[in-house]
Amino acid sequence: MSDASWRILVALLVYNGEEYVGPCLSSLARMESGPHTTDVLVLDDASPNPGWSERCRDMTTDLGFGYYRTPRNLGIPRNMNLGMLRAVDADYDAVILLNSDTVLPANLIPTLMRPLLEDDLASSSTAWSNNASIYSLPNDDSDRLVDMPGMIDWISERMDEEFDGQAIPVPSGVGFCMAMPTRVIKDVGLMDPVFGRGYSEEIDWCLRSHSMGYKSVLAPSCFVYHAGSGITKAEGLIGDGDRTVAAHHAIIEQRYPLYISQLIALSASSIVDGMRERGLQRIITSAARDRGYRLETSRLNQHAGDHDVVRFRLDPNGDAASLTAVYEGFEAEFALGEGGALPTVQAIVGRPPTEIRIFDRGAASKDLEAEAARAGATAILRRAPYRERVL
Amino acid sequence: MQEALEKELDRLSLTQALVDTEMATARVIDLTERLVDAREQVVNLRSELEHLRIEYTQYRVEQEQMKSSAAYRLASRIWAVRNAFGV
């Protein structure tokens, strides 16, 4: 691992979105830069909401960050360009372009920078997220995550343990949180203003860099929360009936005819699916090890508000060959071993369940009861008095 | 410090805006030229299409005239008889 120390500029792009900016700025304030030094610059693209720019400036300067409001609205690509230009002009080593509907983990800087430090040909490094195109760890309850910065830190630490700084070459980076070395920006240039108010500009930039011999990488060791299209939709930048997305896709297709087939090839391969499975399983097993877990037989994936409990669910009839595990909106599948559900989860987690719940009767439920009775360590706490599923 | 930052970003923003304007102007000129070329091509193709339509109509009329002649009907019958006898 490289022990170089970089000067990094985080350029946070703001356009209204008051409800998102607070949590994002708080997470920036908690960030640990490791051997690097980091400055934050908030680029307010002439937000039109009355009074918001003043409040944004106060919040930003109170945290010791730089703030700049453009005299006129530039649109996302040209606002990104301002951040990139500032990074080049002020001799930073890298810039991180950041959407304001994100919450960052404390380990963002070392994990996102590592692929760029280790490979001179990496033009961009994109974070893993709950919402980043095909590079996502899906979460069913992502609105909860925005208020849980500690959980974002914890997930990102687990991802770093699992992937240990791996860098996966991808067809393009994703602009919600993308790091780029300034020496590459000097070579490749800026975002193309033809993308107007924004969408696909970062794809164009990445593909332009690829045509010059660089590559874009995904940094799965870094997990960033991303609300996703929240501000662009809320502010009417992209909406139903709008032709922006189609028009920008058309430009990309015209300029880079191989891009779509590269995306399809990546999706069809097991690379991203495999990483997603590893990531999700890591979250579940680590949480189960740290906090205990529940084993239940149920036909329904019910959780009665207990999102923070790790639950391994077994089909009561034993029809499924896997266990489904859930925790804080993340879901992972684990193959069911021949010895039964209880030995399987104990082998996965390394400890017995703290609780067993049987909601529905069936062959597998009966086996589980017998296994639990033999093990004797875990009490069966509840049994539903009637069928859980109506029909 | 904040003032110095704003001044610096104003300068960068203005310089880049001028570059963007120059680029946008060049692109407008290029697109206009290509639009004019494409428009000319459309006009030429439309004119060619009209000529071909007229020619096609003339051939259709000639064909109908031939089909309605006694000689054509006689030849058709002879052809049918030949086919029936396998000649």
C-alpha cells in the first residue's frame, strides 16, 4: 500500500436540497483523512430558494469549510468544472466531486484514494453505495440510513475489511462521489458543458480518459450513502416527459459506441454480483457476530419494526435451499448446509442464535425445534398460534 | 481567507466562462454548417423522390395499357395452354 500523502479537495456541489446538505456537511466534518490533508469547498450553484444560500454559507463557514456561490446558475457539469479547476489551480493532488445528497463514512479519504495512489492509470475512483447505478449494495430501507452516520461508518469499515482496498475496473465512474487526480484532469480536460444542467457528463469524462489509456475503478472498500436523484427530481432538473436523459444517452452512444455493450458485459458477468453478495454477507455476518441474531421460520419476511435485529429466515417447509438474512434493510442469501439450519447459521456466524422464533409449522420448523432442543442452549421464544399467511 | 477564495473562484469562473463561450460559439457554427448541409441533402433527396414517383406512375400507366390490349390477353391464354400441356 502506498504511503504517499496527498492534498485533496472535496468539492461539494449544492443546488437547494437543504434537507440533504446538513447531514452531508456533518459527515464531512467527521471525516478522517489519514496521511492526507483535506479541504472542503462548497460550490453553491446559485441556489434559488430564498435565504438558503446564506444559511448554507453560515453552516459551511462554521465548520471551517470554503464556500462559493456562483453569480449565475452554471448547471452541474460547469459547477463540477469549477471544483476541478480550483483543484488544479491550487495544486491539489486530487479532487473529489460530491453530490450533496450523500452521507460519507469517516474512512472515505483513505479508501477512495487508495486505488488512485496505487495505480497511475486510474483516472477516477467511485465509491460503493446503496444507490450508484449497477454498483450498488441495495437497501430496502435507505431513508433510515441518512440519519445513521455511525451505521454508514460501520458499513464502510466492514467493506474495507472485506475488500481490503481492491479496485475493480468499470466501464465508467458515477458522479455522485468520484475522486480524480489533478494530473489526469490536466491531461483529459474538464466536463463537457454540452451536458447542460447535467446527466452523463461524468460518463463522457471517464470514457474520454479511457480513450487516452486511463481506466475508471470502483473502490468497494468505501461505502457512501446516496439518496439518488433526490435533488435533480425535486428541483425539476430531470422529470417525467423530459428529454434530457435520452438526449444525453444519445450523445454518449454516438461518441462511444462500445460503452453500452461494455456495461451489458459487466452486468452479465459475475463480477459485480459476486462483490455485492460478498458485501451483503459481510454486513450480515459481522452484525450477527457483534450484536447477536435471531433464527426464525416464517413464510413472510416480517420485521415488526426491528430493523436493527439480524434475522436469519428459514422456509418452514424446507422448500428453499437457502437462508435469507436481513439487517437494517440489507438482505443476503446463505446456502443451507446439509446438517440443518441451526448448524448452518452457527458455522456462518460463529455463535448460536440469541433467539429462535417459529411463526409457521412445517417440516423444516419441526426439524429446527428438534435441533434447538438437542442443542439446548437457545430457547424458542414465540410460536404464532395461527398460520402467518392468510392464503 | 473566505474573501480571497471568492476572488480566486470568481477569476477561475470568469476565465472558464469565456472559454466555454468560445467553445459554444464554435459548436454553434459547426452545428449550423452541418444543419445547412443536412437540409440541402434533404431537399435534394425529396426532389429525387418526386422524380421517381412521377416515373413510377408513368410506368404503371404503360403497364395497364399493355395488360388491357388484345395481344396481351391472347398471349396469356397461349401461355396457360402451354403450361397445361407441360410444354
